[in-house]
Amino acid sequence: MFSITVRDHLMVAHSFRGAVFGPAQRLHGATFIVDATFRRPALDDDNIVVDIGLATQELGAVVAELNYRNLDDEPAFAGTNTSTEALAKVIADRLADRVHAGNLGAGARELAGITVTLHESHIAWASYERAL
């Protein structure tokens, strides 16, 4: 399986419900490094997984929809704990929508999957992997 990874960063505010979250139940900020990995079993006719420039552009567009937002105020997240894992899924699903819409070029339709990893720090991160 071949893959390429592109990177961006994301800053949000949010709070959590549930005693398991301790002090994070209060409103707080979170900054993530966002890695999006695109996979396919064979390279396309240009010998690439996907256009790295388009992949970077589309990840940036998805991140921009969330960046500098209080996720508690966003209707899409009403009643949801916006954990690192949950946010990784949201970003992966939004990237998948862009692949299916053709935003990453015709060759991207042959992608097998996407993995999004959100790095909370140099020692902790979470990922969501999905098929396309």
C-alpha cells in the first residue's frame, strides 16, 4: 500500500461532559497538529498516490472550517463530546466527501482510504482510519 501524508494545525475551544474529563469539563483550548494520510494499493498513471498540493489545499479547507472556533457553539457538534478521536473522524469524513466530490482530482477516486491523526502533544495523539 502506498501513502502520502500532509499536515496542518488546528486551534479550537471546547468543553466536555462527564466526570472522566475532570477539569476539561470547563471551557478550554486545544491545539492539534493534523496529519491526513491518503492510501492506495497502486500508484496512478502519473506514479503518485494523489496530488500532494491538492491534498494539502483540501486539508487546509477542512481545518479552516473548524479553526479558531468554540466547538460548543457549533450546531454540528451539539450534544457531542468533541474528543480528539471524534474530531479525527470529522476531519476524515469531510476529506472523504471532498475526494468523492472530485476536489482532489480524478485520480483520487482510486484512493483506498484516509487516516487522520490529531497530535495533542509530542507524546499523545489519536487517529481515525476509514475506507473510501
